[in-house]
Amino acid sequence: MYYNCLVNIPKNTGKISRNKRGKTTYIEYTYAREYLPEKKYNVARRTTIGKADPDHPGMMFPNPNFEKFFPDIEIPAEGTAAEPVNESRSSCIRIGAFSVVRRIIEDYKLAEHLKRWDDRGKGLLLDLAAYSVIAESNVAQHFPDYAYNHPLMTPQNKIYSDSTISRFIREIDDNDRVDFLNSWNATHDKNEKIYVSYDSTNKNCKAGDIEMAEYGHPKNDVGAPIINYSIAYDMTNEKPLLYESYPGSIVDVSQLKYMLEKIRGYGYKKIGFILDRGYFSKANIQFMDSCDYDFVMMVKGRASFVHGLIMEHMGEFESKRACSIKAYRTYGMTVKAKLYADDDTDRYFHIYYKAKKQASERARLEADLDRMEAEMDKIKGREYKLPKRYEHYFKLTYHKDKFYGYEEREDVIERELQLCGYFAIVTSEKMTASEALNLYKSRDISEKLFGSDKT
């Protein structure tokens, strides 16, 4: 990227050189010399600091490297915004990753689903999508750097400034998103049996007063307001179906119903959902039943409604080779049972045991207990109300609001130690333990997507 202003070419004999490529002369600066023993001579290490202006001899358009090596030379005010010269392009265009992204855009006919925009708007939006994938960044001010040495989908490969991009993004509203998702989902076969991985995540917000940013219940609470967003991903055809954002105070378990209604509104009929334990509730199960949707859902091995099943079948499958799921070094079996007391449908409980998981969970539980005991020893004799989690593992003694002592609930701790290494998946559709685990593990795609987005 070159600044849209002129400076004098430094007169630094021995360190400034000119490199003419085509009709452009690049000004290079020798910042080091390296001696090569095997060659027995020095090799110059150079970098480009600008390009000569043919209309003004002795002048050049500087780039950020010029500021680095000549910090004492002031760049004219009109160049401090680092606006790229639109007609300026790198002499070497990086086309590899871009070609892949463009082929995906063409195969899925994404431009046809952007009905509101003209060619400029479609091109810029798709360029921003390609930029976020290739550069693994969504910082608008860095887009001109990317555009300088990559092909673009805007007419005439025009490079737009970060201020133009910011204005363009602000103009995108909820109606545009809804229109795109409606158009995108209208092309899918509604009668095909598919499994959809649905998951959500949150982002901390430090941008000030934003209406959607509210205090909620994130896994890692740093005391900041958050926004939530979720993605439904078609695992059968390996492509996303929809995304949605919602305020930070809304919990995952209540948001699922709105997403299911949206899916039903698109007309999908033969569909199953792959969900993590955060979405488990009786209301959600009943609503999926009413929609005639299948589900694959993880449940905690220590959850009250499933630990009885695990204890009942403990010892029946943990060492049987017929129950081995080799891909995950896990053993599993399937049993039919009701999910809750008044459930009128049999569900399929897939119970699993993993030795490596048992060791790590036992160590974590023991460490938690030691930490809680150390904390309670510190506050003996003081006015202090311990969280409910402590009451689960210990009998706590208080007198006039002062904490005086504790005693382990041995039966609770021993039961949880026994359950370490076990977990369960519930499915509405009949399948083997191996098939259920493979389906659930496939949702790793959305986890990786969230991880990539956050980093």
C-alpha cells in the first residue's frame, strides 16, 4: 500500500537503490548486509520503501516501510490516513486461496442470493467474505492491504477504503439478512433427511452502548456485556443453513424454540438436530416432538435422570470388544428408556465409557474438592455464605450467619467418582452407540468455526 502523497527520495549513498519493473521504478532500502561464509561475500537485505513518481523526478510515493526506516522525515498531512492509490496494484497478485473461495461462491451461486445490491455492493460484500476467510481477519482498516495484492470481485477490481467499508456495513439491516437467508434456504430440498448441528456462542463487547450487548451467562465471564449468535449447519450436505444473533441475556435453552420455529417456517420436514447439553430441557424435547423432528443430544453422565441408567448397566460393556468404538477409543452400549416420568415415547440412551476421560475427570473432581476445603478452612468463624455447589459435596455448619465447619457427603462424592469417565447421548431415532457418537462428534465443525472467529 502506497500513501497518496509525495516525499523526496532519500539521498543515502550505498543504501538507496532503484529497481525498475515494467513501467514502475521501486525505491529500495538496504537495511542489512549478511556475510555468507560458503560464498565468501556479503548479500544485501533490501525492502521496498516507495515507488518513484515519473512526473516529479527525485520524488516518490512512500509506503509504511518508509516510516519505519525514516521516522524523522515527516509525511505530508494528506498522506497520514494511509489511503491507497486506487489504480495502484501490487506487481505480484496472490491468486491461489482466492481462486478456491471464488469457486465456492460460484458453485453456491451466492451472488444470486444478494438480490438487493448492485454489482458494486455484491462485489464488495463477497470481497469482504473472501478477505475474512483468507486473511483470517474482519478488521476493515486492513482490507486495503489485502486488496492491494489479491484479485477482487468489485467492478474493475476497485479498492475501497476502510471508511467506505464501514459505511457500507452500517447500511446492511435485518431485512437484508432475512432476505438472504430466505433466498438461500429456498434452494434446498425440503424432503431430504438431514441432520443439523446447532450451536451458539457469545462475544464480549467493549464497543460502548450497543443495544444487543447485555450481561448474561457466558462460560468465561470477564464482567463485560455480551452478544450471542448461533449457527445451524447441515451435516448431511456440509453447508450452513442459517445464523442468528440475539441479546446476551437470553440463555441457549430458551433460544432453541425460536430457531426450531424458524426452521419449520422454511419448510424443512425430515430433519434431526445435533445439540449439546446446554439445550436440554423438557420443553425443548416436547417442542421437537410436536414438530416431528429427531434429535441427538449430549447429557451429563452425572445428571440425575441418566446416572441411574449408567449405574444399572455399569460393568456390562466397558471391556467388551463388541462394544468398542475404535475411532474414539471409547466403549458404548444402547438401552431404551423414558426421558422423563410422563414421557410417552421410548428414547435411545447411548451410554459410553472412556478410560482416559475417567482419569482426567477424577483428577479434576479431587482438585475441586481440595480447593473447596482450602477455601472453607480460610473462612471458618467468619460471616460468609458459601455457594450452593459447596452444599452439594459438604454438610455445612452455620451459627448466627457465621460459618463454623463442614463434613464431606461421602455418598455423593463416591457416586460421582464412580461416574467419572461415563457420558451419555440421547437420540429419538433408533441407531447404534457408534452411529450416535459419530453424529455428535460431527458438530465439531461449528465449534472450530466459533474458535476461528474468536481468534
